[in-house]
Amino acid sequence: MSSIAIVGAGPGLGAAVARRFGREGYDVALIARDRTRLDELVDGLAAEGITVRGFTADVRRPQELTKALEEIAATLGPVEVLQYSPVPHRDFMRPVLDTGHRDLVGPVEFSVYGPVAAVRQVLPGMRRLGRGTILLVNGGTAAVPHPDRAGTSIAFAAESAYGHLLHERLAGEGIHVAQLVIPGAIVPGHARRDPAVLARSLWGMHQDRHGFRHYADDLDS
């Protein structure tokens, strides 16, 4: 049975992706920090007929994240699809001239250490399967840095570079690495940034397996 692990799952995009992949027969593993909210999300999706389990971890604590992914593999088998899409903290978005080196610790832990730890945990299983997909989801500052959002601009750039390197290195092994850049907020009912529309885009990226960076909407939207 194929499985997807969604890191940073919430009631918006995470739930929509769980529904999309769940309808395709995937077992779904959700990773989030808040156990109460996670249990509510799992219960709601299970009531819709989705095979889903919840696992707690803070992405800024790599040991927690790797342990959760290890538990997922033990429960559901090797992770075939990894989606890394936690929502950044507001305090990562300081103006560049107000950003000191200590202000970058959180963003780098969140957007670099987290995905690196997650990828290294799931990659052996993907290699055993002979296939896999790694999906990185970022805001618009991953493509165009913003002077008032220095932390995410810098950390997303590093995450993008890491993902692009993986894309080039792993393509020959049947493992596809891609990034979805979502300019602006995720908006229910929006033609291009509704959670279900974004989930459909991510499913298409998993299926089509071409290119690294994809855009959910125009950058000036």
C-alpha cells in the first residue's frame, strides 16, 4: 500500500492533500505539533473514509521529526510521498534591517534543518521501493525575497536550493523532488489558491513528475 506523510498538516492545505491522496488509495500520515488539533483532524478525515493516522512532532526538533517518520514507516510501510508544508511563524517575518543573526535561527531550523532531517529519514525507504516523491511547499518569498520578511526569504531560499539539488541528484533513481510556490495566502474559494485546488496541483506534480519549481498563482497576486 502506498503512503503519504504530510509534515505540518492542518485543516486547510494538509487536510485537502490528505483527501486528494486518500481518494487515490493512499494511506495518510499527518504530522503536527498540537495533539488535540491533530486528533480532531484525523477523526474528521477518518469519518470521510480516509485511512489516516496522526503523529506529533515539532519540525524545529529534528529528532522528534525523524522519530515520527520512523513510526510512520513501522505502521504504514515506507513513505512513498513526503510533503513538507508547515506554516512559518509570524516572528520569522521581520524587516531585513531589524534582523540579526539570532533571528535567523528559527527560520533556518524550520525551513532547512526540518526538511533535511525528514528527507534523510524517508529516502532509504524510497530507494527500497524504487520510487518516491518529495514535495516542498513554500510562500512567494521562496522565489522573490521580500525586505519585510527577511527570515522566510533567507530560509526559503536555502530550502529551495536544497530541494533543487535533490531534484537533480535523485531523478535518476525514480525519486521526484518538486516545489510548489504559493504567492499570498491560501484562500478558500479562490480560483487558484483554494486548498482543494492546491491539493490537485500537488497530486499533478506527483503524477507528472517534470520540473522542480511550480507556481500556484502569479507572483504579483
